Amino acid sequence: MRMDKKIYLVMGVLIVVLGLLALPNLTDNPLLGAEGATLEGRYVGYSWGGENEGVAFEDADRYIETILELDEEGVITYAKMKYYVQKDGYWIPRQSGNSYVDVDFEVDPTPAVPGEDYAPGESMFTVYNADMMSFYAAAVNEDGKAAVALVCPSTRYQFEIKLPEDFDYSTPFGELTIDSGLLVPTIRTSGSGITRPDDWDEFAENNFLNMETYSYVITQRGIFGEFDESTPTKDFMEAMGVEFSGDRPEPTDAKYGYFGIGGWAGNYESIEEYLVGQNARELTSLVDWEVEQYAGGINEENQFGVDVESGATRTVQDGVDTISGATVRMSRESTSYQRALVEAGIFREHDVIIGRF
């Protein structure tokens, strides 16, 4: 009987030992930061619109692609992020700077009706491009009349300025207010602005540079860098590519581009610059999800911005300090980034936070 017990005891020990030997060598797993592992390679991750509603990647009409190249220690040596949208059956990068712009000087711009009963006003501009965030355009006809379109990053409305041939371009830009009739919000280019006006009366005395708290990003950098409300209108026109002969603008077809950080292209370039040199083992998200207002926006299925607790937020955006170098919403970009880390073996798919598109 004692012999049987010894045999069972020995067999039990052998089973335990064999079981331990059968376990995978966790020290070789880059996920756990082993010194012997190499992460060198190229990795790609995706996030897409409608994922939190069950939309499959192949059925999405917009997606973000993140490409990372890591060295053997996991340091990011190359980063590329692109936002693709499907238009007329074609996939177009949202940060593409290509635009078609036409100006009708016969049109006098009129205000859009804001709020729930939104209706566009009359616009001088016809614009086709992938995205309008922080877009600008300026043109001058042969009679010396000028037309300007500026898309407000806070309200996402396109504001238009029509200046007569005898306009005094030494006029401070800040004097072009809605109330003056020289600044007209004609079209809502997106419904996702931080500020969503219900009535233009409350903005009557505002100019394009002080529509909202975060309006300072317009002059923080880029073509309007260091300008302010006292800057002559001529300086703004020249920054947009209009040439002057003395104090009069020269006729020109529409000049266009993106101010501030440079629209989506500028935002994503800033994210890329931020990522290069970071160690992907340590930077496992573009958002600090431990921040209380962000953490409260994550539900049990790791979806952000769907079921939001009181006091939490549906969007991760900070125009003051920026997040990962950008001034745009970052939860969906972070999803794409984390998926690239999943492919690298640094992160687990079930830990990925599904961001809000």
C-alpha cells in the first residue's frame, strides 16, 4: 500500500514537471518584453467606420491605415497613417490636398440656417475635394473684386468674404465680423464641429479668428502663423497666395490650401513625427485611457464613445496641448495604431479600444 502511494506520488511529480516543460517559452514572447526577442519588421493596422455597429472591414466606406516599421528593440523608425474614404466607387486619401475650386463673383453670399433645421446659404464657391477641415481659397477677378472662403475648424462652417474693388486692405482682419456683413457662414461642411451654432445672432460680433475657444489654432502655426485680429487684411490675402500691386490685389484664379496645422494632412504628419523614435513596447496607445473622462467612455466591449458614463466624453480631442501631436479626434487613429502593434505581437486584439469614427 505504501509502495502504491510512492508510485502515485512519483507519477504526480512527473506530471507536474512534464506540464511545466510543455508550457511555451514565455521569455521568447515579445509581448512580454523579453530581451532575446526581435521586433524588427513592418506592421500594418486598421480601424474603420461602423466597426462598433458590426460593419465588417470589407464593407466599410472609410478606414484608417497605420504602417509602422520597428527596429529589433521595438523603436519606431518609420510611421505612416492614412485616412481613406470611398467616393463614387474610388478610395481617396482624406488628407489629399487636391481640390477643384471655382468662384462665381455674381453671387452674393448669404448665411446658412444653422441648427436642427440646417439649410445652406448662397455660396460663391464650388469646391470638390476629399475633406474641408481648415480649407481656404481666395480669388480676385479682373474688376478687382476679391472672394475668400475659410472653413472654421470649430464650427466646420465655410465662411465667405466678398470684398469690393475699392476695399481698404489695411483694415484689420478682426473688423470683418458677421455683423459687418463681410463674413458670411454659407455652408456647413461637417456636422461634427466642436461648436454647433443654433443662431448666428450670438456670433454677430465675432470674426473668423475668435469664433470659439480653440480658434487660436488658426494662427498658432501655418500660413497665418502669428497673425491676430489687428493684422491687416492684406497680409491675410498675401498669405493665401494673392499678389498685390501697391495696395491693390492682382487678378488671380483661386488659390487654395489648408491653414493652421494643415488640415488632415498636417495632423497625420504630426502624428507620424511624434511616433518616430518612440518605443512601441512602451507606447501602446495614442490616447491615455486612464484619464477619467476618457475611461468613462469605454463600455464592456472595449468600444469608446458608445455607452458613455455621466461626466465622460464621446470624443478624445484636445486643441490646447494636442494628443500625439495632432489636434483631431484620436480614438479611431489609436485603434489603427494598436492593431499594428497586434500584428507585431506587442498587443492583444481583445485589449484594443475600438475608437469612435
